[in-house]
Amino acid sequence: MRIIKYCVLSLAILVSVLQSPCFGKTDHSVYFENTDYELHVYRIYGTEKGKTLMIIGGIQGDEPGGYTTADLFADITLKKGNMIVVPRANFLSIIKHKREINNDMNRRFRVQDREYYEDKIVEILRELIGKSDYLLNLHEGSGFYSETRVSNLINPDRFGQSIIADADMYKTDDGRVLYLGRIASEVANEVNATIKDESHYFRFNNHRTFEKTTRHPEQRKSATFYAISTYGVPAFGIEVSKEIHDLEKKVRYQATVINAFLEKFGILQDNPSIVLDAPRLNYIVVSVNGDEHIVHNNNSLRVSKGDNVTITEISANYKRGLSADISGIGAANMFKRDFIVQSSVKANIKKDGVRFGGVSFDLAENQPTAIKAAVSQKPLSVKDAKFKYLVVQLNGSKHVLNDKEHLKLVRGDKLMLLDVVADGISPSALTVNFLGFVGDKEHNTGEDRGYIINTAKDLWKNYSLDKAGKSYSVEISIGKSLIGAVYVDIEEPKMDYIVLKQNSGVKRCYSSGDIVTFNSNDTVEIIDAKTNVNKNDGINYSFEKASPQYNASIVKKLLPGDSFQLSGLALDKGSHYNIIVSRDGIVLGKTQVRVDEKIAALEP
């Protein structure tokens, strides 16, 4: 098992594994590393002590709603309490798009042997359940659950859009009484208040698993039954309907249910971002006999028969759920696993088993090592020099850009030009010049590698390609000879909506320009904002007073999760106020606030 510790607050990698709980941090453990069924577990600790909720996703590989939602919660931070998140309990079945491989993993919790890989994983899940106070197992179910039969798809035998428990009420061995039905019903009611389509409402689904007459005796082998019967852990299955074909809608439903459970259990957290972008492959890093090569999506790499090849890195817009399927190689996932080249092969790069890119390994004729070295060391003239790629760092993440490629970013992003590669020419002989930026203002040589470029403040609009500051070029040259260029396209930051919570009500979304009216005694909490800025990096919030001339004066600066009481701000009656979302002085959105002492607080 490999353990990597990340400090969420400082983003520094810890060197040692702490023996006591790390409050405000996330532990990432990897079990069965470099196998087809590699298991990732995220232990998230809040800054304040509290209960621990465990979330399991992907225990059955044909239910993407569950593992996609669980994956979002692996990145959150907690203010109070703890979470154990297993986004993909059965990664091999996800890759294969099958409910099960050898056995249904959710029917192995009463099995004590280790005959199959599913049993090895369940052994770990059982141990984690024993360290939890609550359990949510995320699924997709057929049809729509209903206490009465309405149709073939809507009846008591269906699981979709339900919160499942093994009993309405359960008394543990230590005398505690768990009111599972009441908890599930209260959560369902809160969630249903946010759902417009009544046919998608959630309902409590009592499986009565302890009773002899249960309709679902197979559930006695499941994770939730094991949790409650062995440890007295309140456990629920969250089922979205397979008949809902919009994955993002299913994920929103699942996430809303989880948020409601967290609030009920007193675990305070930051909402995960529900943005399901299509997977995009930038490049892969390939080691051939120890030498690393960068191969972009849909490109090829020349290799020789007998070469030892390893895909060591996959650069994409997702970091989890990635796998590499090599044609002709038996293993389902060859990411970070060696193979010997015998013929030309293709590598299909997949996200949760779905291909979104790939490269080819084309077999070249074998050449003696001495000849290969001689060829690689032969210098090229300037006219023969060929620009290959530019390595840049965008907000801390590396990107590799080919000749004439465009890098898209949002104004305010931080960019650094790191390195350049060209055939036959040393990087030190090249000049990398970002036209419209000057790194060394006293001695401007045109060389711009190594400087942090704040795209909101450091660029000169007149030198942009469009003269409007939306597109710039980065030129790679030898002396006065241009050998390549890449382009930087800048999108303006914008806000889709801000999420606010009024008093103890539900969270509400407000678009830029919307008007919200509060009572002067209300408490307002900033939950989050949906913007086009990656991970909302550098986003600031403020509560401001707008004068008749629309010159704003800041009343209070805010952070996500901050709450403030309007009565404590000494507001002027009749004045207009705004909640501003900004970045580097650029306003992304503005929600207008009216304070009226006469109105009652909005109903949740």
C-alpha cells in the first residue's frame, strides 16, 4: 500500500505519516497499486472534531451516477467532522462497464475468504466501515420506487430515486435506537423541495431486511446491512434512477442528498463543484528503456522490438478514473505497468472505461545502439531546426504545447513559460518571447522563461494579435530566425451564479443582476459561486454599498463559508447593496441586495 498525504490548507506534501488524526487535512491511500482493481481511499479531516461519514461509490461498475458523484467529494475540505471517501470501489468493473466481474461486490460482505479480488477489497471496506459513524452507499437503480404499484417502472420492486435502509427503526446491541426511516424521510423532503419534476422525488425505501418476509433477502449480504448489524452504523443506499439519462442531473441529485445528510449529521463541508466537462487528453509521458518521451493525443511514437515501455503519466483534465488499454495486452489497465514491445500497438486512454484519447507505438527497424546514438547526436543547422513543443505552467499545472497550438485560459490565471524542446538545438540557444509581456523591464532581451505572468495585470493589449487583449503569441526563435510559435487565448472571467443561504433555509442560486431582498435581521452565508475560473482560483467576495454614482464602497470582505448578520453592519435605510464576486479587481458578477425591515424572511 502506498500512502500520500496532502495538507489541504497549505497544499504542501507531508514527508511522514502522522499517527494521530490530521485535522484540516486529507490522507490519500492506494491499495493494490498497479493492478486492474487499484483502490483509492480518501480520509478527509475537518478543522474541528466531529462524526465520520463514509461514502462508497462504484461498488458496481455499471452505475456511473454513483462513482461520478463520490469522485467530487474526494476533493472537498471540511470545517467540522470527517469523511472517508471511496470513489471507485470496483475500478475493474467500471473499466469493463459491468455490474460484476467474478461476483457482485455488494453481496460479498458476509464472505470471509479471499478467493477473488472483490473479497480483498471488501475486507478493506469492512475495516473502514468499522471506523465510521455513518455510511452512504451510492447506486443507480432501475425505474422509480413507489410504495404502491403505478406501472412496470413505478412500483415497490424498483429502487430508483429512493433512500434505502434495512429497517425503519433499529435498536443496537449497546441500547441505541436508530430512527433510519425518520432520517431518510427528512432528507428526502429537504431534497425534494429543490426538485422541479415531481416524478424525480426521492422516497424512503424500507427493505425490512431483518424480517423473514422481506422482499430483499439478498440485501443481508450488502454493505449497508453489514454496517448496521455489525457496528450499529446508520447506513443508507442512495439510488438515482437509471431511467434518468442525463448524467449531470443524476450527479446533482446524488450530491444534494449527500449534502443534506452531511448537514443532518453535523458535518460541515464545502460543496464540491458539479461541473462534468468532457474528458480531454493533453498528452502522455512514456518511458522507453528509461528515457522519457511526451506523446500528444492521437500522435505516435517510434519504438523498436524488445523495448521496455511504460506509460508513466496521463495529462488530462481529470486526475482520477484514468486507465490505459494496450491492444494485444491482456491486462485491463496498463497505466504505470511495463510491457515489452513485440509489434506495433495502440494505447487507448480511458476515463472510467470510456476512451477519450490514445497514441500509437509504431515499430521501427532495430538499429545498433551505436548508430542510434550517432544519429541522435548529429547537430542540425538553423534551417533544419524543428520546434517540437513548449512546456508551460498554468496555475501550478504543467501543459505541453505543440507548434501553432492554442492555450485557452481565463484572465487572471497565472502563467509561466518553463522550457522549450527543438530537434538538434539546445534550449539555451533558443529565445522564448511572449509578445505583450516583459519579464526583465530593465534589460529586455525578449527571453520570458521563468517569470510568473499575471494575465490580468502584466500584459500589454497593444501587442496582442487582435489588439483587444484576447489573443497573444509566444514566439520561439534562434537569433532572428523564427522556428515556431504557440498562442494564448484569454477568456474574460464570468460568474454563472452565486449560492447563498439565508438564516437556516436552503441554499439558493442567484445569477448576476438578480435582486434578493433580505430582512435587516437576517444572517446571510456565502456558500459558493459557479464561475468559468478553474477551481475558483483567486475568487474574492465582498458585500458593498453602491452609491448613486455606482461607486462601490466595501462594507465587508468575505470568503466561501463566511456568514454575516445584516443587523451588525449598520446599513443605511433605502441604500442599495451588492454582493460582488471578483478576481484581481475584475468583477465577474454582482447580485443586488435590498434590505427591508418590513418583510419577513423568505421561506426555505
